[in-house]
Amino acid sequence: MAETLASSRSYYLVFFALLALTFVTIGLTFLHLGRWHTPIALLIAFSKALIVALFFMHLRHGNRLYWLALGSGLLWLGILMTLTLSDFLTRDWLSY
Amino acid sequence: MTTLTTPYRPQAKVTETTAENYLNVAYGVKSWLLTTDHKRIGLLYLMSVTVMFFVGGVAATLIRLNLLTPHGQLVTADTYNKLFSAHGIVMVFFFLVPVVPTVLGNFMLPLMIGARDLAFPRLNLASWYIYLVGAFLMLLVLFSGGVDTGWTFYTPFSSKASHTNVLPAVTAIVIAGFSSIFTGLNFVVTVHRLRAPGLTWFRLPLFVWSLYSTSIIMLLATPVLAMLFVLLAIERLWGVGIFDPALDGDPLLFQHLFWFYSHPAVYIMILPGMGIVSEILPCFSRKNIFGYQFIAFSSISIAVIGFLVWGHHMFVAGESVYAALVFSLLSYLVAVPSAIKVFNWTATLYKGSVSFQTPMLFALGFIGLFTIGGLTGLMLAALGLNIHVHDTYFIVAHFHFIMVGGMVMGYMAGLHYWWPKMTGKMYSEWWARLSALIIFVGFILTFMPQFILGYLGMPRRYHVYPAEFQVLNVLSTAGASILGVGYLLPFAYLIASLFGRTRSGPNPWAATGLEWQTPSPPPPQNFLVTPHVTCGPYEYALSSEGDHASS
């Protein structure tokens, strides 16, 4: 399987980027952002997950099979969240 | 329909024997504990899961003995709670989930696809050690006080109220879960990468299709269970509000995540059993399987749709009625691929040359009992009826028809079908047929009364009950004792066969699969020459000698 390996330098960069984003998350808890608090924290978490997936999981240089594996995982996560939320979001509409 | 009376079929064309096989290639404890041969690892798993089966069986026996009388005089209520928890946890996580993939799947998958081993042999051995660690920890939990949450570990009882070994128990399950994940990963890669020349996807045996579907579920569902138990531990240890309503958590979130794994886990259990039946029916009907592609794709459909139905476990738990409607509809849908299988199996038998040897008896038992379990599942998917029988013995009977009547019958069918291949020895057909009959009768007598008990309103998980339920409970306990005899018999005659002189030869059933084209027991490298597949797996019409592959 032909695969371009990332350099050590890029791994260190990714590592420090993840550390930096973690400190940003901690710093966020000291700010009073009201209803924007959770969306911003989620955005940071999504960025970290994306970096991990692209570099540490080799998706950036991998072939389509890697993306298929990621896609399957995300699809199943989508199923889990959608059907669980179908309960949580409609529970107040009508109760037994 | 013609019935053949020959005890078993004449030998197939491959009659060459080899002095060296996977059993005699090396001796000593080390050669077993460090082996990477999938066949030896299959046998190691066979011994391990059999021990766990008997541990779970002892708990079941004590439960049934306690229920002989309405006042539950054998054990206290607390001990009873621990007994049904031990029975459920051991049977589900340490027997039913791993047994067919790790024993029969491990042993047969490479043989059925013409490979020398699984894709990752060392990972395979590691998965057995990981299973052992989980199993030992669970046994330690059980013998050091046990756990009283039931196998479902529902919160907030498990996270807050229970004073038993909850965390060690869930740790053991998480560890065993990693073993499942590794097995699933190994199987998926093996099926994709190691098929013999000419073995296209639609020439794969249906057991391989079912293992592949099972592996997908193992890979996608098991991590959710691990994450769930980590969340449970966080709440129990540090009081972080996740599931406890008093801490702004939501107990139904636990149930959503738990059943997202545990309902598909039912299909982890039953799909390999379905695959085994699909192997055995054509062989003992001397016919090609009816609707090969329908059966293959129905395995995939069950694996996928099985992920969409978990909410039917929560109809009375406070789930939104709208979500309940959706889950009810989806639960009906999963019956469609299951029914496709049953209809195709029945059509395979039609005008076949049917013979009733032991594997076939177990396979036919599977179809009958699974169908009853499946149809009562449809009753439970109906919202109104579900409310009436929820948490009663009707549920207990239903899932035992699937898991024991279906899955364990399927496992027994497969074990008897492939035992000659695994050991090179033939067991006593007479005793084996008797065992199949005893298990079937014992099973019906154990669980049919429980349907009635449940419909009449007897709740599950209580160690006492009203006196008017006693007759049905006595019948159920009597059935359980017959069932126990039925399960002990194979243990005796299969071990006896190892010391007997009746050799099976490479192909005692004149079957067509690749695994029968090599000596029994197989050589360490599985095949003396690489097989080249030229036709489908069940071409019984082409040759009565089971000529499936050319070399």
C-alpha cells in the first residue's frame, strides 16, 4: 500500500497544536461567554479530533479505505446520536 | 422427501493422509500457550468458553431450584439477585458473544476460505489471553461477593445504590470486549485479503458471510459499551452527574448507550448460528442452498438494521412515545431479513434427500426454536402488548428461545458438524442424536411455561412468587434438569470420542466446503496444496462426492 509518511516535524507540530488547544479549552472555562460557551468548546474539540484523524490516523495521506473506515464510524455515531435524540428532543411533546 | 439411513457418508475424493497435523506437530504446554495456529487457538477458546458455560449453568440451576417453591427457600433475595446477575453476565459476555466466532470461527474461517491462517495470528493469540484476563477477573468478582445489578447494570442503581463489585465486573466486561474487537478486526481483514484463488464473494460459504457480518457489529458496537462503562465508573467514583437524575444526569441515557451495544450483541450471538445452519441444511439435504444471495445479504441487513432497534428495550422506561413509535416500526423491519433466512432454509429442505444425523437434528431444532423466539419478538415490538408483558417471564422466555434455543442449538449443530474435522475422530451418533432430542425436549419444557407465566403477569428477577404460579415453575425447573442432562451428555461423548478409535476421515458428511478437502485433523498449514475454487460452496448436485475445488 503506497503511503506518504509525514515527517517527525509535523508530528511535533500536531502534538503542540493539541496541547495549545487543550489550554485554550481550559482557559475558556474562566471566560463568561453565556450561550456561546458550549458551541465554542465543541468547535475546539472538533478541531482536535480532526487534527488527530488527519495526522495521527494517517487519513491525510491514506487511501480511500481509511476514509471508508472513518465514514463507517461517523455514520454509526450519527445513528447513535440521531435515534437517541429522537427520544430526548420529543420526550416533552407528550408523555404516557 | 427421501430419508437416508447411512450413519454417515462415504469418504470424499481427498483421502490422502498426512502424518503431521496441527495436533501432533508440537507437544508440551508451551507449544499450546505460545501457538499462533488458528486451529489450536480455537481449541483453547473451546476449553475456556466451556468452563464459563458451566459457571453460568450452575447459576441457572440454582435459580431454577430456588423457584421450585413460591417462597424461595433455597437462597436469600440478595443471593438470588447475585445469581441471576452472574448467570446473565457470564452467559452473555463470556459465552454467547464469543463462543461461535472464537471457537468455530477461529478454527474454520481460514479453512473455509483456503487460507493458511487468520490475517493476524499473533493478534488472535493476544485476543485469547485478553479474554482469559477478563474471564478470570469476572470469576474473581463472582467468588468474592458477586454483583447484584443484573447483566444490564442499569443506573442509578449501579452507579449509586449497589454496594457490590460493580466496577470490577464492568472492568472484566470491557477487557473481554477488547478480545471481541480484535477477533472482529482479524476476521474482516482475513475475509478481504486471504481468500483462495477463485473464491469470489459470491462463492463464499454462508458461514463466512455470517462471521463477516458479526465482525462488523463487534467492531462498531463494542467500543460504545466500553465508553459507557467508563462513564458509569466516572459517576460511581467521583459523583459526576451523567446518569443520576439527582445530579442532573439522565438514567435513560445509560439505557440508550447500553442497548446500542447490547441489542446488536443479540445479532452477534445469533448470526453465526444462522451461518452454521446454512452450512448444514444443504449438506444433509444433498441440495444447493435456496436463495444464496438473499441469505448472504440478509446477514448484512440484520447487522445494519439491528443497530436501529435498541429503543424497544425502553418502551416503559420513560422513553418518548414518538421515539417508541419509530423504534417499534424499525423492530418490525429487522424481522424481514430473519424471515428471508427461515423461508430459504425451508425451501432448501423441499424435495431434498434429507437425512437426520446429529448436526441436522440440531439445525432443525434451531429453525423451530428460533422461529418461535422471533415471532414472540414481533409481539414484543408491538407497543401495547409490550407494556403488558414488559419485565415479565414472557421476555425471559422470548430471549432464551433466541439465545439458547437458537444460538446454543446452532453452536451444538456446528460443533457436531465440524468435530470430525477438528479432531479427526467421530463421536457416537446414537448418543449424539439422543442428546439433541433431550436438549430439544428439555428446552421446550423449561421455557414454554415461562411464556404462560409472563403472560399471566409473573415478573422476572423476583425470588418469590404467588402460589398459583408454582405448577408452571415446577414444570420449568423439571425441564431445566432435563436440559442440564442434555448439555452434559455431549461433554461426555465428545471427550470419549478423542480416546476412541473411530476415525472420521477427511470428509465424513461428503460435504462440499473447502474445509473438507483437507485431511482431518488438518495439517499445520491447513492445505497440502493451495486450493483453486471453481464453483459455489453448495454444489451438491454437481457431484455426490463433494468435489468442490481443483488443486
